Amino acid sequence: MSSPRNGTAVRVFPRTSLLVLSLPLLGIARLLPAEGVGLWLRLLAASLVLLLPGALVARVLRLRGAAVTVAWALAALTLALLVVFLVHTSIWIALAVLGGVALAALPFSLQAAPGGRAWASVAAALAGLVFGAVLWHVAGVVHGDALFHLGRVRKLDAFGSLHVRSVDEFANGGLHPGYAFPLWHGFLALVAKLAGVDPTQVMLHEPSAVAPIAFAAVYEAGVALFRSAWLGFAVLVATVASAALAPGHGGSYALLGQPGTIDRLVLVPAALTVFFLAVRKPGWRLLLTLAGLGGGLFLVHASTAVFLALVLAGYAVARWLLTRSEIRSTALAYASLVVPAGIALVWIAPIVGETASHSPGSSELERSLAKYAPELHVHSLNTYSLRPEVFARGGAIAVAALAVVPLAFFATRRRWAAFVLGGSLLILALELVPWLFPHFADAVSLSQARRAAGFVPFAFALTGGAAVLACVLRFLVLPVALAAGIALQQAYPGGFGGLAGGGPAAVTWIAAIGGAVALVAGVFLGLHKEARGPLPGLAALLFALPVIVHGFQHWSPAYTRDPSAPTPGLLAALRHEVPKRAVVFSDLETSYRISAYAPVYVSSAPPAHVADTRANYPYGRRKATIRYFGTGDIKIPEQLLATWIVVDKSRFHVRVPWRLVYADRRYALYHRTA
């Protein structure tokens, strides 16, 4: 393994040659039944095959690591999907383009100098592989936002003549500003094609396949910032404990199939890795890789790129104040990350502009404030802020991380201190200051603005605090960490889905006020007091141990049944009797699932799961749907372009003057023949 100090080759992932083995592995896996171990091997091998072009390109550039592999894999996939959408063909052509990229890079990659292996990094990936296998048991059923994403993946998998509008819910609707270019949906659709399985299985179990990549990416980010393998291990422990184990039921790691989660738990750590390497030793290879990650971040989930840009802007300011160094390299790295995202933003700006939640009117703002009232302090329509308890609701890890933010004062000459102080303070200010938060919410929507609280660098703050305390307390830090972990887990297990069980508001103010004092004091007093050996890593593990125990005590699916799911008979009829791209009318909940499980469009869907644009008109569609099931006026579905109607007979009693195609005890399917 090359030292992380050289800035160009953090080798934290197995060699490219190991990824080449994914091709025969996929062939073997396809011989096994698409269930159990066979399904897991299919998904794992298919995912690795899609990473192979990125790994070969990275090797040509003489770069190593999970971060650069993911960056160039997404860049290649973006190119492949652009070809698909420009020539209006099927997703299979994307595989051909990816194959062309891999073949073009292969001879040059063979000439690249081989690199050594980082066994600690390989161990992190293998730990992710084991965790992924365990994660399989909490998959449950597709529910919530996953149904929205499943519908998009299914359309990419099933349709020919694709364009960016093909994945919409409505035949006459418009693009979703957060997912206007379906980059991650395209990845999942290609996994389904390569693995030969239904997209439903991909959405459920892809988290098990990408967990090794997530582990490697997080570990690599810790190494890149702290320049210590042990502190990288501590970042990994803190991240997995807080995101997967503190909430129970697999937490966010069970949702790694969704764009917002893969962005936050894989692409953000990858971007941080390349960013800090480029800051230390800028070069065109790293900057180009960072540009690819910036564009990929935005295309996968737009708001994630915005929040990361804010955190890194806070870092840049704090680093300048604390050290007056690396100004040029930081500016170059930052520009490389945000310029591609800015270009993509220009493309979707018209869609954002017509979204009701962007610069909302009084009625829309009142509706949003009422919806999120438990998380807000509202003084007036123009003055409101996020409650400080929201930052601390992530349980013991979040509470401790906020409490130790001021300890960064003792290492103000280190990059991690600038990252923790600058990133935390900027997010805290935007969310807690009543005259700043409304402007922020107007720009990104209130729904997304409140989620920025999760971008406080909790895992890095906890790791940095452990490093400082280990320097001061020496071996005494181990029992102190374990005792603190037990006490905080008992007192604040977490308020996931609400504020009950979360931490106190005081700890957020400790981070905000104490962090501000630490930053100001650090400008005048440059300190360097931290431990970098195994002690802080072990302290972080002992602190997280009660959270880990809690997580595995609640290791079961969060949802095991969907009462609104289509019956097998209806599902078969929708897939075999209804033509692809047909428009199906039904009630809101049934329509939402029809769009997910069948390659068709619907006439309406729950507004919470639809972009609130003028083209989509979700609330008007909802009113029309309610009116139809109240009156039976057949003109309503006809006006919404429907040629098929599904009636849930257990809930609605309407007479449909169309031909009955299918019926069971619960559902009836009708077709308009004239």
C-alpha cells in the first residue's frame, strides 16, 4: 500500500484483476437458482461487472481505491445512458457502451504499474461483504420511497426507445428535479439485466451487494482525512453504528438501493477521499476524478451534492482561517467538484423553478410548515428554524459527536479539525438561525433543507474527539469510552422517525457555540494534540459497542407485509394483459404500486411521492381520483388518458362501463375497448 501522504494512490480496494474475476463469477452465478445464495451471487457479480470499466479507467490513470473506481464507473455509466437516451434505444445498448469503455481501457491498464495491496482496506471490504450477507435478513418488502424508485428501474428495464421522460410516473407528466437523469436507476436496471432477475429483487437485495463498496468508501474517507488507518477504522465504526445499527432493522444500510442513501453512504465518502487527496497534492488525474464524482453526486441525488458543497465550503473557510495554507489547492479541488454539478443544475433549473416547494407561495409554505411542525420553531411565515433536537436525534453516536466538536480546538492545525469545525458550523448556522433557514428552505425546499442536519460530519467529529481524548487520557480512554457509550445508549437510544428518544437540545448548542469559540481561539492558538495509533480506534469501537449490540438485537425487517400490494393474479394480468406504456387508472395507493410492479404509467399517485410540478399536478390528480371513486364519472379517467382501470373492490364500489379483463376476490381490471 502506498502511503496516504503521496496523495495519488490510496490503494484501499482489491486490485483491478480481482474485479475481472467478476465476469466468470457472474457466469457461474447465472447457473444457480435466482434465490437465496444464488440470487446474492448474481447481484454481487453483476454489481462488480458494472464497476469494472471504472476500475480499468482508474488503473490507466494510475489511481487506486474505491473512490476512483466508483467515480469512473459512474462516469462511464453516464456516457452509456446518454447514448441510450440520445438514440432512443433500450438499456442493453448501455451495456455495449460500458463494454466498449472497458475494452478501450484494458490494453492501457495492463501497461500501468501494479500497486501493492492494503490488507486493512481489503479487510474493510470483506467486513462489508459479511455485513451485506447479514443485511439480507432485514430486506422485508419494498415500501415507502423504494416503490417510487422501483417504478423507474422497472421502466428502464422493460421499455425500448428510452428517453429521460420514460421513467416518469405519468405519461403526460414531467421530470423530477431530484432525479431528472436516472443515473442510479440505470445502474440498478443494468444489475437486473446482468443478473437475470426482476427489478423488485434488485431493489430489495442490492444493499447486500453494495455493502462492501460502502465499507471501503467510508474507510478510505477516514484514511484520506486523518492519514491514519486506525482513525479510518474509527470513522467506519462510527458510520456503520450510527447509520445501520442505531436505528435497528438495518437502518439506512437496508436502503442502499435508493439514490439518496447510496449518494450519502458511498458517493459522499468517495468525494471526500478524492477531495482531500487533491488538496494535499493537486494533479489533473485527481481533479478530473473529482469532477466526475461531483457530476455523479448531483445526477444521483441533487440535494446531496448541494449539502456536500456547503460542508466543504465551511471546511475551506475554516482551513484558511486556521492555517492560511492550501488556498490554491483547496480552490481547485472545490471548483472541480462543484462546476460539473453547477452545469447539471443549469439543465434542471427550469424544472426546479416550476416546483411548488421552490420559493413557495403563502399557502404552500403554510402547508409545509404544518407538515414538518414537530421539527421546527416557527415564529412567522418568514422566520422559522430547525429545532436543535433534530441534530441529536440520531442516538448515542450523534450526541457524543456533537459534544466533542469543540475538542477540534486541540488539533486546529489538522485538516480534520477544519473539516469538523467548518462543516458543522456552516450547517448548524443555516439550520438554527431563524433568518437564514427560510432562505435556505426556499432554495432547496423545506423537505430537503431539514435533511441537511444529517450532513454534520458526525463520524469524523467523534473520531477526532477520540483522538484528542486518547492523547490526554492515554489508556484510561478505553474504559471511559465504554462507560460513556453505555450511558448514552441507555439515555438517548435515538429518535428515528421522530424526536422521542433523541438527544437534548443542549448538545447541539455545545457544538454550535463551543465550535465557534474553538474556531476563533484556533486562529490565535495553533495546537496539535491528538493520538494516531490504535488507541483512538479501539476507543471508538468500545464507545459504539452498546449501539452495535442494540442494532443486532433489533435485526429484523422493518416491514414484512404491504397490505396494498397487488395480488399475484392482478400482477400477472398487469404484466401480460396490459401493454407496456399503457395508462392505468386506480386509487392513489394502488396506482403507486402498479407503477412500481408493472411497466406502465398511472393517472395519479400520492403527492408525497411525486414531484410537485405544474406538469405533474399531483394534488389536482388526487382530487380527480377521489372524485371518480365518489361519483363513478368515467370521463375522469378518460381525461387523464387512462385506457385501463383497476378497482380495489374491498374499498370502492363503482360501476365501470369497460370490458372486464381480470377479477379476483379483491381487484378487478377493466379495459376501454372503444
